[in-house]
Amino acid sequence: MSCHRYDQPTSRRDFLQTAGGGFGAVALAALMGGQAQGSQAQASSGRLPHRAAKAKSVIFLFMEGGPSHLDTFDYKPLLNQLAGQTLPPSFGTPLTAAGEGKSPLLESKRAWKQHGQSGLWVSDWFSHVGKHADDLAVIHSCTSSGINHAGGVCSMNTGSIFGGRPSLGAWASYGLGTENQNLPSFVVIKDSEATVVNGVRNWGSGFMPAVYQGVEFSSDGSPIRYLENPKGVDRQRQRDRLDFLGGLNRDFNASRASNTELDARIKSFELAYQMQAEAPDAVDLSKETAATKKLYGMDNKATATFGRNCLLARRLVENGVRFVQLYSGAGSKWDSHKEIERNHAQLSHSVDQPIAGLLADLKSRGMLEETLVIWGGEFGRTPMSEQGDGRDHNPTGFTMWMAGGGVKAGQTYGATDDLGLHAVKDRLHVHDIHATILHLMGIDHTQLIYHHKGRPERIDQNEGHPFTRLLGSDLA
């Protein structure tokens, strides 16, 4: 954690309050072994993890709106056998709108196939990803407390259905620092200019210093806007201007150091200057071969956008970025209360080949073992129909998968009931998923603590447990 100056205490109460905040920083410094500072302007080597780690970085493929597990990775033959009938009472009450349990069950029109030596079931909507079945650890028993999109997306990103807490990427940056002082530690890329529900709070730092928040890259054109100097301004002149501005800001901030937004702004100027030298090369896709671009589907209009983002994610982690989050369907486009066939067919086609290309590229470069790739949304969909040809939200049982980063792949974990409504085996709440991700990154989530207003805060709000069966034998 970077060393912050504090407001001068004006009373005994202020002194005790300020000193109490400092004790938390001392404890964290000891916990992290006295490693380098966690700000993005410092510590190119980051902090030491708590334990052996395989995953040096994370690429989170977020399908915003809630993809249907029943039509992608969770094969339920009984659903088609009972299609048109109402949900049998033995399957419990759905956590959806009142009376929706009386809606008829909606069949899955997908063609399903077992892939790889593992025999993982994958639908034809993800036939390219299915070719990498033996690299996937598919979790069929995910659950969330978020019923609607605002709560669901917030929960999957921050661990809470209410906004204001630090995001998972911010916790990773806070816990491990950055491996490259010339690039952000946490990057977010959407597939369009549409606003993700809750906006920037999904990758914010919450009550932690703002320096840990995600940096949003553009989805088209130049990924990093306004990076070049103004016309006629050379690098030395820019350095002089930045030093002068930095001096003014630091003087102003001397008595206002508790305002972490200003501190983050100061550091962002310095990071931007450093990025001018290295970032253009890191995000320059023109250096990639035509074969690599084709692998990601960049030669096809339907897959070009997400393919570009996946390739950019690979280049970023290759250059030391700790956490990259890619949004597919920004603006809750995976939401499919009606016309799920049209909706999901289009979106799955846009991401299937790019995701498969990412997995293949990481593996061929020897990067998959140290890069944790995560796929999922804020929740799944119900087996019951909505509006005749759609599915409603389902946070009580849905699918996510992970690849690389030390996971025990080629297997499925957990299960939903025979209709895919409720998780019935090895239920993993979002808190458990977050704990597992951090474990793979070498972080003991119970020791990754930030003291906020006298409370020792954690990503899982003291409720999560890493799912050790998912971990390779050397990490369990």
C-alpha cells in the first residue's frame, strides 16, 4: 500500500482516528512481507503472494446480461423431454417473478456434443471453445445473491449487490501490485460504447485508494485515447510540464491526503507519461501476423471486435498487466427475456472463435499456465419460458468456466438439478468464486485486508472459501 500523508489532527479525536488508520497500513505492510509499494507509479515487481501461485494474471471474459447455461455448457436432456409442461413441484420454487413457476418449460434447441478426452458437453453455440474442452474446468453450481442485472453484475464484480465496494480487479491490484510500472495494473475493455449496468463502479476501487481502480481502454481505434503529446510538444517539454503540475498538485494535496481521488489523479498523470513510451508498442496489433489475427476471428466482421479485444488482452498480460476484464454484450445484451435463439446465436457467434483463439494462442506461447481465463456472466437463465421464447434470470444455479492459471482442467465441478434451476452439488456462491480466483493468484483472501472506518474489509465479506478441488495438486 502506498504511503499516504494524512490531514493534520486538530483534536484528540482526530489524532486517534488518524493513528488508527495508520495501524492498518502497518499490519498490511508486514503481511505483504515489506514488498514494494502497490501504487501503479511504483513497484514494477509488485508484492510477494502469500503462497505459491500459478496465475500471474487474469483475463475475465464477462458476458453481460446473463448467458443461458442451459443452451451453452449445462446439458439437460430432461428439459427437452418435459418441454411445454410446467415445472414439477419437486424442483422447488424459482427465485423469479411471482407466478413464473407456472410458465411452461422451454426446450433447448441446441445440438450438443461431447468434446475432448474429458467428454465435456458443449453446445453448438460454442463449438470452437469445445475444441479446448480438456483445458476447461467447468463449474455448473455457481450461485449469486443478485436477482436483477444491477445487483448481479455488481455482485460478480465486487462481491456485493450494492455498489460502492472495491472490484475484484482492484483487490488483485491492491494485493499484488503491478509487474509493469509503465502500464495500468487493471484494464477494462468493452465491445461497444454502450454503458455496462452500474458503469465504472464495476471496476472501481470503492473505499480503497482510487489508484487501484480499473483503466478503461477503447473498443475501437486507438485503445488508449489522448496518449500522444499535443502537436509541437516534445517529450522533455511534456516532462517539465508534468513536473511543474505535479509540484502544484502535491502542495495542494499536502493537507488533503485523505482525498484519494486527487492522489490517484496525480499518479495517473505520471502513469500516462510513462505509458507514452511503452503502451503504444504493447497495444500495437499491427505487429501481429495475419495468421494470428485470423485465429482470433479478426478477418470476420461478426467476430472482429471481440477478437481484437481478446488479442489485445493477450498482449497486455504479456506485458505485465495483472487483471484484464473484457465485456461482451455491454449494455446487458445477453439478457434474453424473449427471442433467446436470435439473441444468443448472434452473441455466441461473436465470441466463440475469439475465445478459442485466445486459449490456443496462450497455450502455444506457454502462457496459459500462468494466465487464468474466466468465462461467465452475472447469472444464468431459467428452464421456464418467458414471453414464449425467452428465459428469465436465474441466480440459483448457473455455469462458469476457468482455464489455465493452475486449475485442474478437463472436468466438470458441481451440478444443477435435472432441469438446471438450482445448484444441488458443491454450490459455489460468488464469494467462493472470488476466493478461488485469488487463491490461484497466490493470495489468501482471508489475509488480504483493507481497514476502512475501523473495519477489516475483505473481498468476500468474510463468507467465501476457495474451492480446492478445482485447484491443481500443487496449489490445493
